[in-house]
Amino acid sequence: DKAEQNQAPTSKRIAVVVSTLNNPWFVILAETARDRAIELGYETTIFDSQNDPSKEAAHFENIVASGYQAILFNPTDADGSVANVRRAKNANIPVFSMDREINATDVTVSQILSDNYSGAVLIGKEFVKQVGKTGKYVELLGLVGDNNTWNRSKGFHSVVDRYSGLEMVAQQSADFDRAKALEVLESVLQANPDINAVFCGNDAMAMGAYQALAASGKAEQVKVFGFDGADDVVKLIAEGKIAATGMQFPKVMARTAAESADAYINGKRDFPAKTPVGVELVTLDNVAQYSDFGRK
Amino acid sequence: MTSSPDIVLEALDICKSFPGVRALDKVSLTLRKGRLTALLGENGAGKSTLMNIVAGVFKQDSGDVKLAGETVSFNTPREAREAGISMIFQELNLVANLTVAENIYLSREPLNKLGFIDADKMNKDAADLLKQLDLAVEPTTPLSQLRVGQQQIVEIAKAISCKAKVLIMDEPTSAITEHEIEVLFGIINKLKQQGVAIAYITHKLEELVRIGDDAIVMRDGKLISSAPLKDLTRPEIVQMMVGREMKSIASRQSPELGPEVLRVEQLSLKHPQRVNDFVFKNVSFNVHSGEVLGIFGLMGAGRTELLESIFGLHHRQVAGQFFVNGQPVNITSPQDAIKLGLALAPEDRKSEGLVLGMSVQENASLACLAQFGKMGFTDLDAERQLADDIVARFRVKTPSVHQTIRNLSGGNQQKVILGKWLANKPLVLLLDEPTRGIDVNAKDEIYKLIHELAAEGLAVIVVSSELPEVQALTDRVIVLCEGRKTAEFSRTEATEESIMSAALPNGVEKS
Amino acid sequence: MVIAISLLSDSFLTPDNGWNILRQISVNLCLSIGMTLIILSGGIDLSVGAILALAGAVAAGVLKNGIALPMFDILLQFSLAGAVVIGIAVGFMLGWFNGFVITRFRLPPFVATLGMFSIARGLTMLWTGGFPVTGLGEDFSFLGTGAVFGMPMPVWITLALVVLFVVITRKTRFGRYLYAVGGNERAARLTGINVNSIKIWVYALGGALAGVAGLLVTARLDSAQPNAGLGYELDAIAAVVIGGTSLSGGRGTIMGTVLGCLIIGVLNNGLFLLNVSPFWQQVIKGLIILIAVAIDRINANDQER
Amino acid sequence: MVIAISLLSDSFLTPDNGWNILRQISVNLCLSIGMTLIILSGGIDLSVGAILALAGAVAAGVLKNGIALPMFDILLQFSLAGAVVIGIAVGFMLGWFNGFVITRFRLPPFVATLGMFSIARGLTMLWTGGFPVTGLGEDFSFLGTGAVFGMPMPVWITLALVVLFVVITRKTRFGRYLYAVGGNERAARLTGINVNSIKIWVYALGGALAGVAGLLVTARLDSAQPNAGLGYELDAIAAVVIGGTSLSGGRGTIMGTVLGCLIIGVLNNGLFLLNVSPFWQQVIKGLIILIAVAIDRINANDQER
Ligand SMILES: Nc1ncnc2c1ncn2[C@@H]1O[C@H](COP(=O)(O)OP(=O)(O)OP(=O)(O)O)[C@@H](O)[C@H]1O
Ligand SMILES: Nc1ncnc2c1ncn2[C@@H]1O[C@H](COP(=O)(O)OP(=O)(O)OP(=O)(O)O)[C@@H](O)[C@H]1O
Ligand SMILES: O[C@@H]1[C@H](O)[C@H](O)CO[C@H]1O
Ligand SMILES: [Mg+2]
Ligand SMILES: [Mg+2]
């Protein structure tokens, strides 16, 4: 096709397009994908979409124009990214999405996904187990424009809302950000000093929430639940200070994506449309098996 | 009330207050067809305020304005203009980044059939107008490239181009030279013949002989007199303005000259735009302790830039040598100049001399703040003392030293600037048009001050465009013409004819 | 800069990449044209990115779902053209509100538009519930992804806007007044220009252009994202300033802004093509902006003196 | 506003919540003090948020890992005080660089600091590799979370800075020159003030204060986040402007800025206390900013005329 005719590639190239590098979780994802692709013999570049589907669109255009062989893709948005991927598909560049789903099955070769909803269901169940059937809690949402925010929130509520004794006294956004979570919880605690638990849409917010609680001497009384499996949170779970988190496997997803792309380039064509990578519940009981963002 | 047919505009018992100031207290004014009415009074008497009310800029607190017998009330200057009242404001009201023609026709641009601005017609009309006014600039020149005097002429062009029935001119001649004044007077007389009623504010009483018909004199917001000019003598007018009798400027005695304090040799400044051209070239002169040296020249002769160059402003473009107390020195910035004992009161007080948002006290101490207090802290009491001293010594009219300096009249602002520099105990004082826009009384006070300072041993260099001022003030005059020093006169040689002929470019004859 | 990048990467100077760059700058250019007007008039607008998001979301919403008026039991359906008009109208109205607040209550434009930023972001979230509006149909997508005579639609649209606003700024009274108001507001007022009305129009136009930009973004992605346009106001201001327009008003041109957008676009594109790591990209981009504008300044100063 | 919130929520007017609000505004206040100086001098600084991040990351990095000098085979270890000094010094130097570029090459401050924004963000990513630097020890955390005599450390630190800079702006020559430069740069220059040196100092101080803010953020989170301070520059500018400082320079006070920060802080806190939905929060916040500043304007105008 056109791109390939124009640019007789000097070497084999793979692009890693990541939604943002402003969050270490994605840095791990992107760098693991890159490193694996390099190991497999590709020249590899990371493109940072800065959480903006339009910037992502620009990356895809540039990638198409300069003739990469495959794209390892972490979308900015399930819907907003569809048109971008279609553009690559039309140029015959295979796209393997990682972590986040996109709402179209026909455009990617394969989606290697974190099952956010199910993971949050697991957290919800653990929440009921640890907090009990009555109590007050706060939910800290991630970026309100991000669909993982809502997948996690919905998964969690699908369980917890069945218990009418569990009252959500505040639901606020802290943008997946540690500093914001700290401030939001500080304020929320003023109005609700008697809460029993906090559910956070990711671990950065769980850390911020934990710090707010620790600072006001409520860390013992209030249970914190996170999502991701970040380093600090895993450590605090081991110390019994954070209740649980949903462990995602960014490194597994990234490696799988890179290896699939390599297989595709070498002629393989049958890939499952979706490869869900389960989210595992990490609690004090099983924390020994985990390190940051993965199993030991 | 008798209304005669030649009355075009009447203002009746106008009152207007600003916070803390009663700017107008029952002032009335009548403008007649084909006659020029002068508004006279000291700085702050309320002349501009009255005219701003007539032109729709301010609203009066009470009183009526009648145009052709009808009471009118304008909400904007545009409404006034559409009713036939056009005003040249005291402060330039031009847009620096537009061209000359664009400024003249701003808000009245000619349009072509498509509704777009007809630039060709506009430039052609502007060119005609500029020719009438004898201003030799292209209509397409950006206004920012014109000097203040030329801009003032553009302002005049703008006002007369709307063919108004009433034309108000607030100090139109304060920034232009003899030649332009001639041209302007010609136009004024023509407009009068066409029946235009003119209100004219000026501090240059001698102009009135040439163009004036009637006059009102104001003091502290009150009307003192309203009469035909032929019934008034100059001393009477001045006395009414000031409220007391005034001695005319004491003629300057030949001073005791001290040693030479400043000498410049072969000073040249490259032209900002034109390669290989100079704003001024190879200018040399010196000045002694106790001496007042005048620098005369026509508009654009290069005097302002000469002073600025001495003060270290254009040092990358300047060639030549400076000597202070006989020693060769480098002056590469105003700081250097100040350290060597120089002080400059710039031409444009408001935009260059003062921080308008600061108080009298803060402006007064700005040049010598380092003298008060230690370790970078300012001793506010000492600062206050300084400001009080300046206010007392120079008789600055201000309610308090904490008054924002923007609210002072021009003469009083100028006194603060002088005071600020003197606190620094300079050797040489550079004054660029020190009395522009300043009333007779304040002017006289500033002359006296300058002479006192010289008597105390200061060297003073005064740039002025007013011949009488140069003659009254200075001990020696050098004349610049198109950037060259064309003559140097001692006090006795400095006659009007000799100075003017040195100032005029070759081949130009003055009518 | 262009030369340096082309020497370093063969993919840079290809026609394809040329269209790429133009398509990529079209949204920023759209915002930057409005921002130029606003800055020329002596103001600033921090809300254009937020208005972009709201306009895109509203247009997408009415196109997809219409507007239900429960009290009359009516569902208004909108054609593509209707949705486009509504999107632009939303931008226009919010911009108009900016101008109204700035002139009526004399709020500093910085504060007024910062307030609007927050309001429009919130309204977008309320309108969309935080979810993108997707599946807007081929016709609408065509605006963002189609091409006519080989030239991408967004480029056609922005080209038309550039021409329109070059004419407006250079040939019309409105354009002239814009410069006058920004250059010397007092003089403009005393000369009889209705300064407030000019300002309100300027912000309203800036808003309408943000509406157009919102349509372009939405059409390109076939999806209205609730957090679209985050930070775009700074990109637009940067393009305007790099293009030589003075932030204090009265001086600058639309063509300068086009150049500013091109510089930024070429820079972004070139750094990717050169395979610079994303972290270094930021450092280099910052340095190049500094150097580009510094060179511009040095040249300007040489001419001035 | 305070009254309205207290009527609506009992938790608002408690001493605890008072400390809470003060602790929360301390970072913004720190940046805003610097921003006040910069705006008073007639400039603007878009890089303070980015400088905050870099300063925090560098301080955390040297505290945790020291600096390795491979060519001398030395590992420099840093005490807490050393790390604090280094953090502030990093801020100071970047700010100095801003001032240098602005005065030496006459870049518009907007562009120069936008360039620095990008550079400092990139450097932060390069320094941290995109990962937070965590586990900085009790002593360091104490700066952010501890309290002395019941008053939180960040509040002590910012209080000291407020006092210091109130004195500097009101009592020192430097402060006076600041107002003069911002009020009329040319007149200041003609009066013999070294305008360039004042400006460089102003930006350097702004940078140093961003460094302090970076330390506070890092200490409070016990972690230097690479993306710390995103968007904080706008919050700081907003606080300064809401506090009555004119963006054109020369007019304003530190105490006004303190008030501006308080208004924003009370607003944020109150909206959380009332558990307003995040979507509505943005709308309400925008409206309240508009209304607060409009009322301020109306009062000011009443006094003026
Ligand atoms: N906008 C204003 N706000 C406050 N006070 C003002 C304002 N304009 C003028 N004044 C005051 O009103 C009085 C009259 O001022 P006005 O400008 O009319 O004087 P003027 O006779 O034109 O003086 P000059 O010869 O210096 O131009 C002065 O005391 C002045 O300080
Ligand atoms: N901004 C400028 N742009 C272009 N030329 C200028 C500019 N300013 C001054 N000049 C030129 O410099 C020369 C000297 O101007 P300058 O203002 O020093 O004259 P002056 O004798 O002080 O006149 P004035 O009576 O207006 O004060 C003139 O030839 C003028 O054309
Ligand atoms: O899956 C990722 C991570 O959880 C991150 O912390 C926030 O964004 C989500 O999409
Ligand atoms: Mg006057
Ligand atoms: Mg001059």
C-alpha cells in the first residue's frame, strides 16, 4: 500500500502510543512494551498522547505517514480513539490495544485488556467483607472524562449498592492524582469525620487518601481500597494499613501486545479479538505473592 | 434670556465635582459663530473639564448645555461629534499602531461599494489635509514614527476633517513649533470665516492677539471674567488668573561662572531606521557650573535625543566623548549618568518622568531611595521628610504627599520631577521642554527655580522650542538644525533673528 | 528549522506529511484566529478550550439524540447543518457572555474567561454525564476526515476562515476598530468608537471559532469527548504570540498567527519523526520556542535601531 | 460567601477546618506570592507549576539517592537541610533563567516562561523517569504534615513568607522599585533603576518560591510526583488577580493575594463539604469567581467616582 511504497523501511519499526506518561502506571506499560519490542528486534518509539484523543490522532497520522509495521496502543478513550485506529487499519498497520478497551471490535487485531469492571466487582466484594453491611464511605473518582473511572465505579457499586446499610456520604473526583486526593479527602473528612471506608479509583488516590487519614489520626478507623497495584500501596497492604487493591498487570499486557505484534509481522493472523488480563484482588492475606504491578 | 442668532453653543451654570475636587462651580460659556473664545486660567482651573463636558466625555452634575438654543445631553463623544462638536483633546488621543490616515479617519472611514474600507480614497483625502497643514509625512506612515509635535498636527487634522460647527482646541500648540503654529493660525482664521465657533485653551497668551475674539478667565473652578479680548490687557488677564498681581520675570543677571562640569565632543547618534544617516552628528559643547545653557531648534532637530544620549540611553548607537569635571567618562546607562551627577527631566512628563500610579512622595524619592535607611530598607519617615521639603520648597500644590501624582496638574508634576532630581544633588540638570503645558504663573516659578539652582552652582541645560523662554532663561544658546550644531550665541548675541536663522534649514525662508 | 528537520528525516518533506501537518494544526489555527482577534483588542481568553468541548458535545448530542422538550412532548431532531449551526451558536453565546461580563462589570478578561473556563467545563460534564457522545455518522465525520480535491476538509475550513479573517482585520471597519481599541482604548472611545460593542463582538467571534474548532475535533474523532480541548487555550495563545502579536494589544496579524501555528505544528511533527524521546521532546520544544522567538526579536531590534 | 457556606454546613466553621483550609492553600499561596511580585513588575510566569515539580523531584532525589559524580567516583549524600537548599536553589536558578531570557533577549514573559514550562516538565520526567520518588523519611514529611504549637508546618512556612514579602514589598527599596518598574518601566529606567536586574531578581524569587512550594507538596505527599503542580500556574494567577493585583503591573499587594488564595481555598473546601457533585462544582466555582470579582469591581468603582 501507499505508506509502504513511499517509505521502504530501513529497519523494522514498532510504535508505542500511550494515553499519557503523566502517571507511572502508564510509564511502566509503555516502557515495558518498548523494551520487549526492542528485544524482539524492532526499532521502537513511544508516542505520548497526553490524554488527548486529538493528539493521539496526530500521532496516528504521523505513524501512518512514516511507515511503522505495528502499533502497540493504549487508547486515550474507548470511543474517541476508534477513528484513529481505523485510520491505521486502513493503512494496513496492525494495532494491538493494551489495558483500555476501545468500543469497536473490527479495527484492532487484538485487545489485551485489563478487566476493570470485574476487578472492581472483586474490590466491591472485599469491601463488603471487610467493612461489613453497614457503614459510611467515600468514593474518590478518577478523571471524570475517563471510562476506566466509570467502569471501576460501576463494578464497585454493582456489589456495594445491594447493601442499603452502606451509605456513600460523598463522591468526589480527584483526577487519579495523589495530591488532589489528599486535599479532597481532607475536606470531605471535615464534613464526615465518622466514615468507615474510602474507595479510590486508583492507587495514587488511595495513597493520597491514606495520607489524609494518617494525618488526622483516622488511619486505623477508616479502611482504604485502591486499584492498580502500585508499589507503595502493595507495601502498605503488607503493613496492614491499606485494605486492598485490584492488581493490574501492565507488564504482562505490554509484553503480550509486543509479542503478538511480532507474531503478526511474522505472518500469524488468528488472534483472539480480546485477551482479558484479569485483575486480581490483593489483600493482607495474599500480598506476599505480589510486587508492584505484578506477581513476584 | 436673550438668545442672539450668532450664538452657537451655550454652557450655563455648569457644576462638576471629582472626588475631593470641585472642578467647576457654576461656570458659563458662550461660543459664537465665526468667533474664537479663549479659555484662560492656571493649571487645574477647570478649562479641560468644561470642554470635556461640552464634548460629551463627562456629564455635568448640574447646569445645561445648549446647542443652537436646544438643550442637549451627550452620552458619548460620538454623539457630540454627530451633533457638530469636534474636540482636540489636551492629551494626544491617537492610536500609535495605526497609520496617519487611519488615525485621522478613525470611526469615519470611507467605505467602497462592497462595504470595505476604501483605503485609496482615505489616503488621498488625508494627503490633501496634511498638505493644508503643511505636514510632510506620508498618510501611510505609522503614527508611532511621528514625534509628539507631528502627532499633534495629526490630531488637528482629525478634528478639522469632520467639518464641525463647534471646534474645541485644548492646548493645540503646546507641542508644535513656530512654523506649525503659523499654519494652524491660518487655518483657524479660515474656519472662523466659514462661521465655525471655536473654543481655544492655551497658556500662551501672546497667541491671542493673532486669533482671539472673546475670552473667559477661570480660577479654581469659578468663572472670573467673560469679555471680548479687546477689553482686556495682559496684566489684567494674568492678575485674574492668579488672583494677585504678578511681577514679570526678573531679567537674568550675568552669572558668576564656575569651572566646566560637562563637555561633550563630536557626539553623533545613528538614525534608528536609515542606515548611514544620523539623528545628530558631531555635536560638541560644554557647560559650566552656575550656567544655564539653552539648546534651541525646530521640531525634530534632534534635541531630545541629544539629551537622552548624554544620559546614557542610546549608547550602542552613540559615538563621541564625554568629560565630567574635565575627566573622560563612559556613560552607557542612565545609572552611569546619575552616578556622574547628571539628571534628566524628560520631555514627556507623564510617560517618561513619572510613575503615575504612585504617590507624590514615592515619585519624589524614587531617584534617591538609597539615601534613606540601610540594608535595603527604606526609612519611611525620612522619605516623607524629603517629600515634605520638596512640596514646601517648590510650592507644589497638592492636598498631601500621599496624593497619587496622576491627579496633580502638569506644573506641579514638573516641580516634583525637579525636586526628585535635586534631592540627588546633581552637578548637571538636563531639562527637556520643562514648561510645556504649564501656566504662566507656574512657568515663572520654574524659571525662578532654575535661576536659583544655577546660582547655587548647578549647571543647567534647557531644551526649549519657545524663543522667549530661551531668551529669558539662558546664559548661552546653542542651536541645532537637522542634527547639526549651527550656531552658538552668548546672552547678548542671542536675538530672535539670529537664533531663528540658525535654526532654519538652508533655503527655507520664514515668511 | 524546517531545513534542519528535513535534513534529519526523509519523511518530513513529503506531500503526505505536509497535509498531515496542515490537518493537525487546523484546530489550533481555528482557535488561534479567534485568540488573535481577542488579543489584538487588548484581551485574553482562557475559556476557548472549554468552549470547544461544550460546543462539540452539544452539537454531537443534538445530532444524535435531538432535544427533548418534555413540557410540549416534542422531540426536536436536527439535521447535520442544524447541529453545526447549534455548535457554533453555543460557542458564540458563551463568547458573547465573556464579552458581556468583561464590558459590563469591567472584569479583567483573565478572570472573566477563567470563570467561563470552569463553567463551560462543568456544563460539558453535565451535558454528557462524563461520557463521550459517539457514532455521529459518515456525513459529520467527513468534516473532520474527508478530503475534497485532495485537500482535507479541516484544511479547507480553516483556509476559508483565514481568508475571511484576513479580510475582516484588514479591510473592514470592525477590523480597524479592533486595532484601535487594542492600541489605545481611551483614544478609541474618545474618537467615537463603541468600545464595548467591539469587545463583545470580539469575544463572541472567538467563541464561535472555538465552536467551529469543537466541530472539527468531534468530526475528526467521530466522538465528542467531554475533556476535549484541555490546555488548548495556552497552545492558541502561544501560537498568537509566536506569530508576533503583542499581548498588550493593537499589534499583530492573522498571517503571523498562521505562521505561529505552522511553527508549532512543524515542531511537534518533526520531533516525532526524528524519534526524539517524549521527555526530551518537551525540553527541546521549550528551547526551540525560546530560540525562535529570540531570533525574531533580535531581527526586529536590528531593524528598529 | 463564608457566611453562606457556614449556614449550609456545620463542619465549615470549626477550628480544624480552619487549619485544613490554611494547610491546603499554603502551596498555592507560596506560588502566588512569587506570582504577585512577577505580576507587579509587569510580567507573568507560566512555569511555576513546572518548576515546583522539578524542584520537588530534585530535592527528593538527592535526599534519597544523593548525587553520583562518576568521573570522580564520588557519591554526594545530602542531609535534609542540604536537600531543602538544593530544591530552592533549583527553583531559583530556573527562575533566574526566565528573567535572564526575558531581559537579555526581550522575550515576552508569556513566551519565555511557556518555554520554561516545557523545559522544566521535560527535565522532571528525565530526572524521575516518570516515576514518583517516595519514602523520604519522617523528618522531611514533618515539613508537610507536622504541626508546631498546633499550627501545621506548611502554614508556619507560608506565614513566614507572607510576612517576609509584605515587608519586602512595603519597606524595602527593592519593593519600591518593583512597583516603579511595573508602573512605568521607562520612567523607572530614566530614574536610574536597574530595571533588568530588578526583573531578573523577581523571576528568580518567583522560582525560589516555586521551589519552596515544591518542597511542601513533596513533603506533604511524602512523594515527589513527576506531574506535580499541573495547572497550578493558573490557580496562582487567578489568586493574584482575584486579590486585586492588576495584570498590567504596578498595582496590587501581597495581602490582596492572601485574600485571593483564601477565597479560592474556602470555595474549594466549601463545595466539598457540601458534597456538591463534581460537575456542578466546576460551574458554581466559575460563577462565584465571576461574582466575587464583579462585586469587588463595583465597590472599587463606587469609590473612584
Ligand atoms: N478624572 C479626574 N478625576 C479627578 N480629578 C480630576 C479629573 N480630571 C480633572 N480633575 C481635577 O479637576 C480640576 C480641573 O482640572 P482640568 O483638567 O479641567 O484643569 P485645566 O484647567 O484644564 O488645567 P491644565 O491647564 O493643567 O490643563 C483639577 O483640580 C484636576 O485635578
Ligand atoms: N520613533 C522615531 N522613529 C523614527 N524617527 C525618529 C523617532 N524619534 C525621533 N526620530 C527622528 O529623530 C530626529 C530627532 O527627533 P527629536 O525628538 O530628538 O527632536 P527634537 O528636536 O527633540 O524635537 P521635539 O521638538 O519634537 O522635541 C528627527 O529627525 C526624527 O525624525
Ligand atoms: O488503568 C489506569 C490506571 O489505573 C491509572 O492509575 C489511571 O488510569 C487508568 O486508566
Ligand atoms: Mg487642561
Ligand atoms: Mg524633543
